[in-house]
Amino acid sequence: MKRSILYILFSVFVWGCANGQDHAIAKVPAAKPGQAVATFAGGCFWAMSEAMSELKGVDQVVAGFAGGTTKNPTYDEVCTRTTGHAETAQVYYDPKVISYEKLAEAFFYAHNPTELNYQGPDEGTDYRSVAFYRTPEEKATLQGLIKRINESHHYNAPIVTQVVPFTVFYAAEKYHQGYYKLHPESGYIQTVSVPKVMKMRAIEKAFLKPEFQK
């Protein structure tokens, strides 16, 4: 009940913030020469996008949707949970600076991967935890990390993250891009997003860009 009440309050707040914003869809950039791409879903993409963007070697993160069946979905459509998509962060990075394994490890620490179809007050399959792999090597890396983190008992329950092949990623509306930095005063950002980012910073401190190592 308490989670449901919080969810309603946060939903109303976010809906109010969304009105009047730029609802044009952002573009999905092509990877530049030397760049690699990784795609992760772990609850609200505002926090996940910020967490991943703070890592050394990460050049850009785009908030969007993956894992569903509807082409070119809007945020409102994904929120109805009829599209099958999850809120997702697509990461463009330099593999010479940061490995896929380190990115994936940060992903597992930037949210709670033991929560099935919810993250804190956010409930629904659109908030599910998913790691999308592009190669057999990435799949093996993800499975190995899940095994290692489970064995470390970092979490009190087993990881429920889906490990599935990447198919297609759709960018979300422009107002979702960089939302964490643009709206630091937001009650949702302060209450839900900041703790996730702070947790990732504490665990991956050595791999943060200098401005986030304070």
C-alpha cells in the first residue's frame, strides 16, 4: 500500500513536469569510429542514464526504450505497459578506456537487480531489469557477473535481471535526455534517482570521471 501511494504521488509529479516539455523524439546516434555500444534497462532511465554517463570512457548516453514490440513508442505508450518495452539507457563508450564488463558491473550496482518488475516506487514491466547483449562474449560476461554478485551476497536476494539479445533501441523524447542534471530540484530525482547514482559512485569510484570522484 505504501509503495502504491508513493507511486501515485510520483506519477502525478512527473506528469506535471512532463506537460509543456519538448515531446519531439530524440535521435539515436550512430556509433562513431572506435566507439562501442551497450544497452541496459534498470528502472527509471533518468537515474541509469546519469549513472552510466559518469564513468570514464563513456561519451554519451541516450534514454529510450527496448525489449518490446511497438515500433517508435512514446513515453506515454510505454507507461501503459502495452508496448512490452522497458525504460532503457543506451551507452556509447570507448572500449580502450572502459570494458564492457566494467560497464555491466556498474549497471548491476546502479539499481537493485533483485526487484522483479519494479524499482522502489516504480511498478510495472517497463521498469524491469534487462541487460541486452550483442555478442556471445557479452552474454557470457553478463552471466558471469550475475553469478559472481550473487555469490558475494551483495544483495539479500538473487538477481532477476533478464539477459536477452539486443534487437532494437528507440530514443525517448528530448525532454528525457539528461533529465537528472537538468532537474536537480525535482522531488523524484532527489528521492529516487540520487540514491541510485550515489550508490554506484561509491562502489565504482575508481572508474568515475574526475569531476565525480569528490
